[in-house]
Amino acid sequence: MPKEMHLCTECGGEMYMNSFSMPIQGNYKRPIHSDALAIHPDQRAEHEQLFPNVRLDEQDRPVFDNMHDHQAYLDKCGMVKQTQKIRHKIGTERVVWDGV
């Protein structure tokens, strides 16, 4: 698992960040097992008919290898992937709150 050294922006301490799930040109470095999209074991046959290119793991969670299959799966199921909140580095963006 790749680890990258970073300095904590709050305390300045050294920390390691795991970057195993970051996409590289559409492919995930490691497959994503989605807990949120897990299905009931009785639905396994239906899933294999509807999504032949998306395999299920032993816990009936869909496993995604690339962003294209992941997004196609979400679109076909009517799900919306929420954007992730990105934390800005200290000093790059300042928001002043005056308590009002």
C-alpha cells in the first residue's frame, strides 16, 4: 500500500497518508468494495444479469475497478455520488467568520 509522508497543517507533526484509492486515468489503484451499495444475497442472480461486468465479493458488495463502471452502475441504479469535501491547506483560503 503506497504511503506518502506529509506534515500536519495544525501541529506540524509527520504523518502518512494512504493513497491507495486515488484514481489514475480512470482506473482505481485498488478495487473499491462498496458497503453502501451492498445487496441482499437473494438479489445476486438479478445483479449478475443487470451488471455482468461488476462482480460481487463474498459479502455481496459490488467491486469497482474503474470510474467508468462505477459511474454507469450508479446511473443505472438511480444513485447520485456526492462530491467529497476537500479541506484546503492553511493559508490558501481564509474565511473570516464574524459570529453573525
